[in-house]
Amino acid sequence: LHPCHILDMPEIRVLRDARNRLWNVADPRDPEAEITVKLNRVKGIKRFTYRFYPSKGRRHWNNACHMLRRGVATPLPLAFFESPEQSGIRDSWYLCQFIPGAFSSRDVYAALARGETHYRGLDKMAWLQLISGFVCHMHDMQVIHRDLSSGNLLLSQAADGEVTPMAIDIGRARIWSGPGSRVRQRDRMLDLIRIAYKLDWADRQLFIQCYEQHLGASLSPLWRIPFWYYDSKQKLKKAIKGKRKRKRQRQ
């Protein structure tokens, strides 16, 4: 499983190749199984800031172990490796279990947007209850993901139709320990605005209602304000990216 061997192994599939690289290789312990490898590249200002923080690979490993101990599902961590240099940690690797046939809440939301009444045997309310229930349980276990986009909530469906949600891309997660709850509503909203971003406003309201049912309490009636802010922020980011893309095309 060491990177010096992993990098020479045939790639079964590449899942992402942007700022970080994510791909699958055959599990050397079981050739019929696969493992997922994430290479966290350190570039720019992060070469300096990462001198004072654990590497991304180490954070993924630590967060996965904490989450699993608290009953918050995430693919089983297998190993992490760091590439140390004199100035600090440069690149790091995180290896975890691959979940065959998994999909994400993004696929569920896309089906709802197409007007489908059911997706993989569940209707809209069943999906919103399932996803909001997982997010609420994660928060109750003192875990805030902080990057919970719809693509970062993996869903695995068994042969009997039962669906198991799993959080992925957990390097930014914040996890508290000790007695009492340190998760405030604004912490919860960090995840809620991201996981429900792809839903329209009517379904967002249903999602929040489902979340409140699991929470056993009501959120602030001002919960829409963080959504408006996040919507505006995403529109601005898309506009800037589009402008840069058009500029590159002209060049």
C-alpha cells in the first residue's frame, strides 16, 4: 500500500484529477476488490500554511477514525502517507475502502429536478428524511463536515433496498470531544446550506423541516439568510470562473 508501489500499479478508474487526484487501484490483499487513493497536492500559499497544520492525508485518517468511533459512516480508512520535506509536509496520500455501486445525493437531487417521483425505489420525502437524518446524527455526534456538498455524501444501496449514507472528503471536518454539545446552529448551517444547495426553495424548506424533526427542535426562523448568502457567493464564483474561462479561450 505504500505510494512507491501504488504509483506503479495500473489505474482502474480516475475519479478526479484537479487540485487533488483521486483514483482506484486493485487491492493488493484481494485482487477482486479495489481501494481508493487520494493524492493531496500542496501548492501555492499552502506550502507555507501546511507547516503549522497536519497534512490533508493525516486529517482524513484522524477524522475517519473519530467519525467511525461515533457511529458516523465513512468509507473504512486503510492508510495515510506523508512526503516530508525540510520546510514541512509537501504531498500526502490517503487510502480508503472503495464502495462498489455507490452514488451520491447529487444523483438523488438531479432525479428530483427532472420531476421523477421515485428514485431507486424511494420517493422524495423518503430521500429527504434519510439524508437529513444522517446529517442531523452527524451533528449530534459533534461532527461538522464543513464541505458537505451533495457530491460529498455517498449513498450505498443494499440488495434489499436499504440505503447507507457515508460522508466523504472529510479533511476539513471539525470534531469536538468532551461533555455537552459544542455544535451551535451556525455550525449546523455550514453543512445544511451546502447539502441542500442543489434543491429548489420548496424542497429546501421540506429538507429543513425533516432536519428539525430529527433534531427535535426548531431552527431559527432566519435559516433562509445563510442560504441566500451562499447562493450569492456561488453565483459570484461561477461568474468569475466563466470570465476566466472566456479570457483563456480568447488567448
